[in-house]
Amino acid sequence: MDYDAIILGAGGAGLLAAATAGQAGARILLIDHADRPGKKILISGGGRCNFTNRETEPACFLSENPHFAKSALSRYSQWDFLALVEEHGIAWHEKTLGQLFCDGSARQIVEMLVGECQRGGVEIRLSTQIGEIGHADGRFRVGNAIAPQLVIATGGPSIPKMGATGKAYEIARRFDLNVVTPRPALVPLTLGPDEMLFREISGVACPVVARVVDRAFEEAALFTHKGLSGPAILQISSYWKPGETVALTLVADAAEMLRGARRRMPRAYLKAALAERLPNRLAEALAARIGIAKELGNIADAELDRAAETLTRLTFRPTGTEGYAKAEVTAGGIDTAELSSKTMAARRVPGLYAIGEAVDVTGWLGGYNFQWAWSSGVAAGRAI
Ligand code: FDA
């Protein structure tokens, strides 16, 4: 069977690339080993799919080349995807920090994309293994399908139990494309036994500023029995490297806060002062860690300032991450130096493209990763 392009992977990137190319008149075959398309879309955003972010801009993405995403993001922006969502009558709302979600269900996004594929006459083959990829005389062969163009859209290995694989990297290497070492991102961090104190408060969440080197995110952190999670930690995890320290600001104005508490309630203990601003169990664990067993009125300035330092800069040295099993995305991937930023076409292999999470472009938490899937998918879809 002859096609104009074979697209491998019916996730967000593959579906929109297929629809775009199909509607422009190309004969497209879309292949996936899963039994339904867009499985990650279905589970995303707690079932409501955080499909884009109003604030999307290139600075919200990690890549060895921070400029790479600019072209695709500007040529198919968050507003373009939102227009498509509205054209399909899908009701949406902004939750927080520019994050746009369906009012109803993530299923609506998958149905919209499959509908767009149908409008473009795309043939979708599900429950189909890719197998060996043939390449001769400028044509690619996958099973019995042949085409002059092949799109790698099989995502990254995050959440293998959902069918995620490192197939994209295998295909890239088969065509001699460099792969930036993949690593789990937007992932909980693990702590060692010396941080046991905090495991005891597993389930406690509070707003923090989380910092790694020169990056900071102001959102909630969650203490877990394995370490740290919550949006602030997931965000910072994408920037964290083994051996680095994570610092949490729990109370930004801790020195003034403690001095004020000392004036107002000199007979109280530190835990009571902390509990005015922090969840009770966390206040208790921190007071134990700070270890000042005196009434506030008896704590000298220097000692109070040391306590304040713990609240403004509580540091952890994570032992690692919870890995691909819990990572929302994979950072790293097919090296952007191998690709055209305008079309996502491989520079050295005519007809080959790579899009979506398979590529070394990783968004922050909050709808940015889907926006990259849409933008890179449309870039390739228009070029096919
Ligand atoms: P994606 O992984 O979606 O698709 C790849 C496709 O290739 C899949 O259909 C897969 O079955 C197929 N495939 C893989 N290996 C194959 C093989 N060997 N053979 C054949 N087919 C193969 N992002 C966001 O912006 N907002 C959100 O709300 C969320 N929420 C979220 C929740 C959870 C739990 C996860 C794990 C992830 C998110 N994300 C997210 C991230 C987002 O899901 C992700 O970035 C995009 O789905 C990436 O789209 P792609 O199309 O590139 O890959």
C-alpha cells in the first residue's frame, strides 16, 4: 500500500500531524500499537485534559537548544489550538496559572482529533506493531505500507504501563540521529533515610517556593512517604540533576513572622508560631527539626534567626526521582540539532520527521507539553 506519509504513534502530536497533512490532501497512514488513540490525552489533567496554557512561550520549555521551539510555537500557538477546541464546541475553563481544561472530559479532545483525521481521510491502524522499518530508494517501509515520508511520533518512555516506549530513540538511532540522553521529568523526588522526619508527614501539602540552582517555582509541594511531590516539586524536578540540592521557602517573611509571634505570645512554643502559617503536622515536624525547646519569649534573636533560616531555606538533597513509572514526561530525546525547527524534518535523512515528546523539547507542568505536541505536529503536518 502506498501513502504520502506514515506517522508512527497516534498520540496528540501524531493525530494532529495526520489531520493537518490529510486535510491538505496527503494520503496518511497513522500506526499505533495501542488499542485506541490518544491514551495519554484520556488520562491527562485528571480526565479533563489540560490541553494548553494561555501563557505559553518558548521560555516555558527545556531543551539543549532553547530557541528550537520558537518557530513551531509561533506558527501554531495556544490560540490556534483553542480556536480548534471552540470550533468543536468543547466547553473549557481556565483553572489556574493560565492552564486550560475541558469542562467535560478529555475524551472530547480525542474525539475532536480523530474527527479531524477522518475529515482528512487518514487511515488509522491500531493494535499494530511497527516492527522493522525498511528504507531504500528514498522510501520507508513499515509492514506492508510504503511512503516517501515517515514521522516519528511515538513519544517518550514515561508511564510504560500506558504503552509508552523508547521506540522513538530506537528509530532515531537506526537513522543515525543523535539522541540527547532521556531522563524522567515532571516527576516526584525521593529522599534518603536522613530525611525520615518528613516521611512521617506524608500527605501534607503547602504552598512553597521550590528552588534548584537558579530556577524557582511558586506552587504547592506535597510531602510523600518516598520524598517530595506536588506541582512545585514536579516543575523543579525537570531542572534537578543528581547531587543538587533543592531548597524550599515555606515562609518567605519568617524572621518578621517569628519576631511578631514572640511579641504576641511569649509563653507559646515554636510549634504554635509555625502552626499559624503552616499545616499542623508540618509545624510539628519542623519545630522538632529546629529543636528549640523554649518558650518564644526566651528565644534570643540569633536563635530565632536560625529558626527563620530553616523556614526560608529548607534544603534537601534528593537521592533520585520516582523514575519513568511516575514521570509525566521525558526530558531529552531526539536532538533538535538534527531537525529543522520550521518543519521538524531531519536534516540528514530526507522524508524523516520527529515530533512531540520524542524530541528534546520538554514543557513545564500546566498544558505546555500538549501545546508542544500540537505545535510540532502541525509543523510536520504542513510540511508533508
Ligand atoms: P504520546 O505519548 O501521547 O503518544 C505516543 C503514541 O505512540 C502513543 O499512542 C503510544 O501508544 C504510541 N507508541 C509508543 N511506542 C510505540 C511502539 N513501540 N509502537 C507503536 N506505537 C507506539 N501534558 C499536558 O500538557 N497537560 C496535561 O494535562 C498532561 N497530563 C498528563 C498526565 C499524565 C499522567 C501523563 C503521563 C502525561 C501528561 N501530560 C500532560 C504529558 C502529555 O501527555 C505528553 O507530553 C503528550 O501526550 C506527548 O504527546 P506525543 O503525541 O508526543 O506522545
